Amino acid sequence: MRLPVPRSLGGRFYVKEVSVGRDPEDGRVGDCAGCDGYVYHDRWHLTATVVGDGRRSRYHYCDGDCLGEWLAFAAD
Ligand SMILES: [Zn+2]
């Protein structure tokens, strides 16, 4: 889901897109960007697309609470 208005994370970084989707089932596990947990890349999970400094990054989260906490922390 593309956010109607990009959410500022401070500086020149913005969250442009949040999605819950299913990636190809490759069995990879990645770090959750919001906590110390891990996220299976082949399960339903939450991702946020952050743009800034000419780069575009995708972060994975356990769930909505985790993303919310990360946003609150990042926007400080
Ligand atoms: Zn998490």
C-alpha cells in the first residue's frame, strides 16, 4: 500500500510504502528491522519501503506493533 503522504523519518528519509505480501518461498530468514526477532521472508509479513539519500530500502517486520514501534523510534 502506497501511503497517501510519505511519512517522514527525520532527515531526508521517508516511508513511502507499507505492504503485507507473500514473497517467493525461498526459505530465507531475515532480521526484523523493529526488534531482535527474525522474519521469514516466505511468510505473510509486513514490509516498509523507505527512501532517502537517493536510496530505496525495504525493511521487514514481525507485525504491525513492531512496525509502529520502529516508526515511532525512527521518527524521533
Ligand atoms: Zn519485530
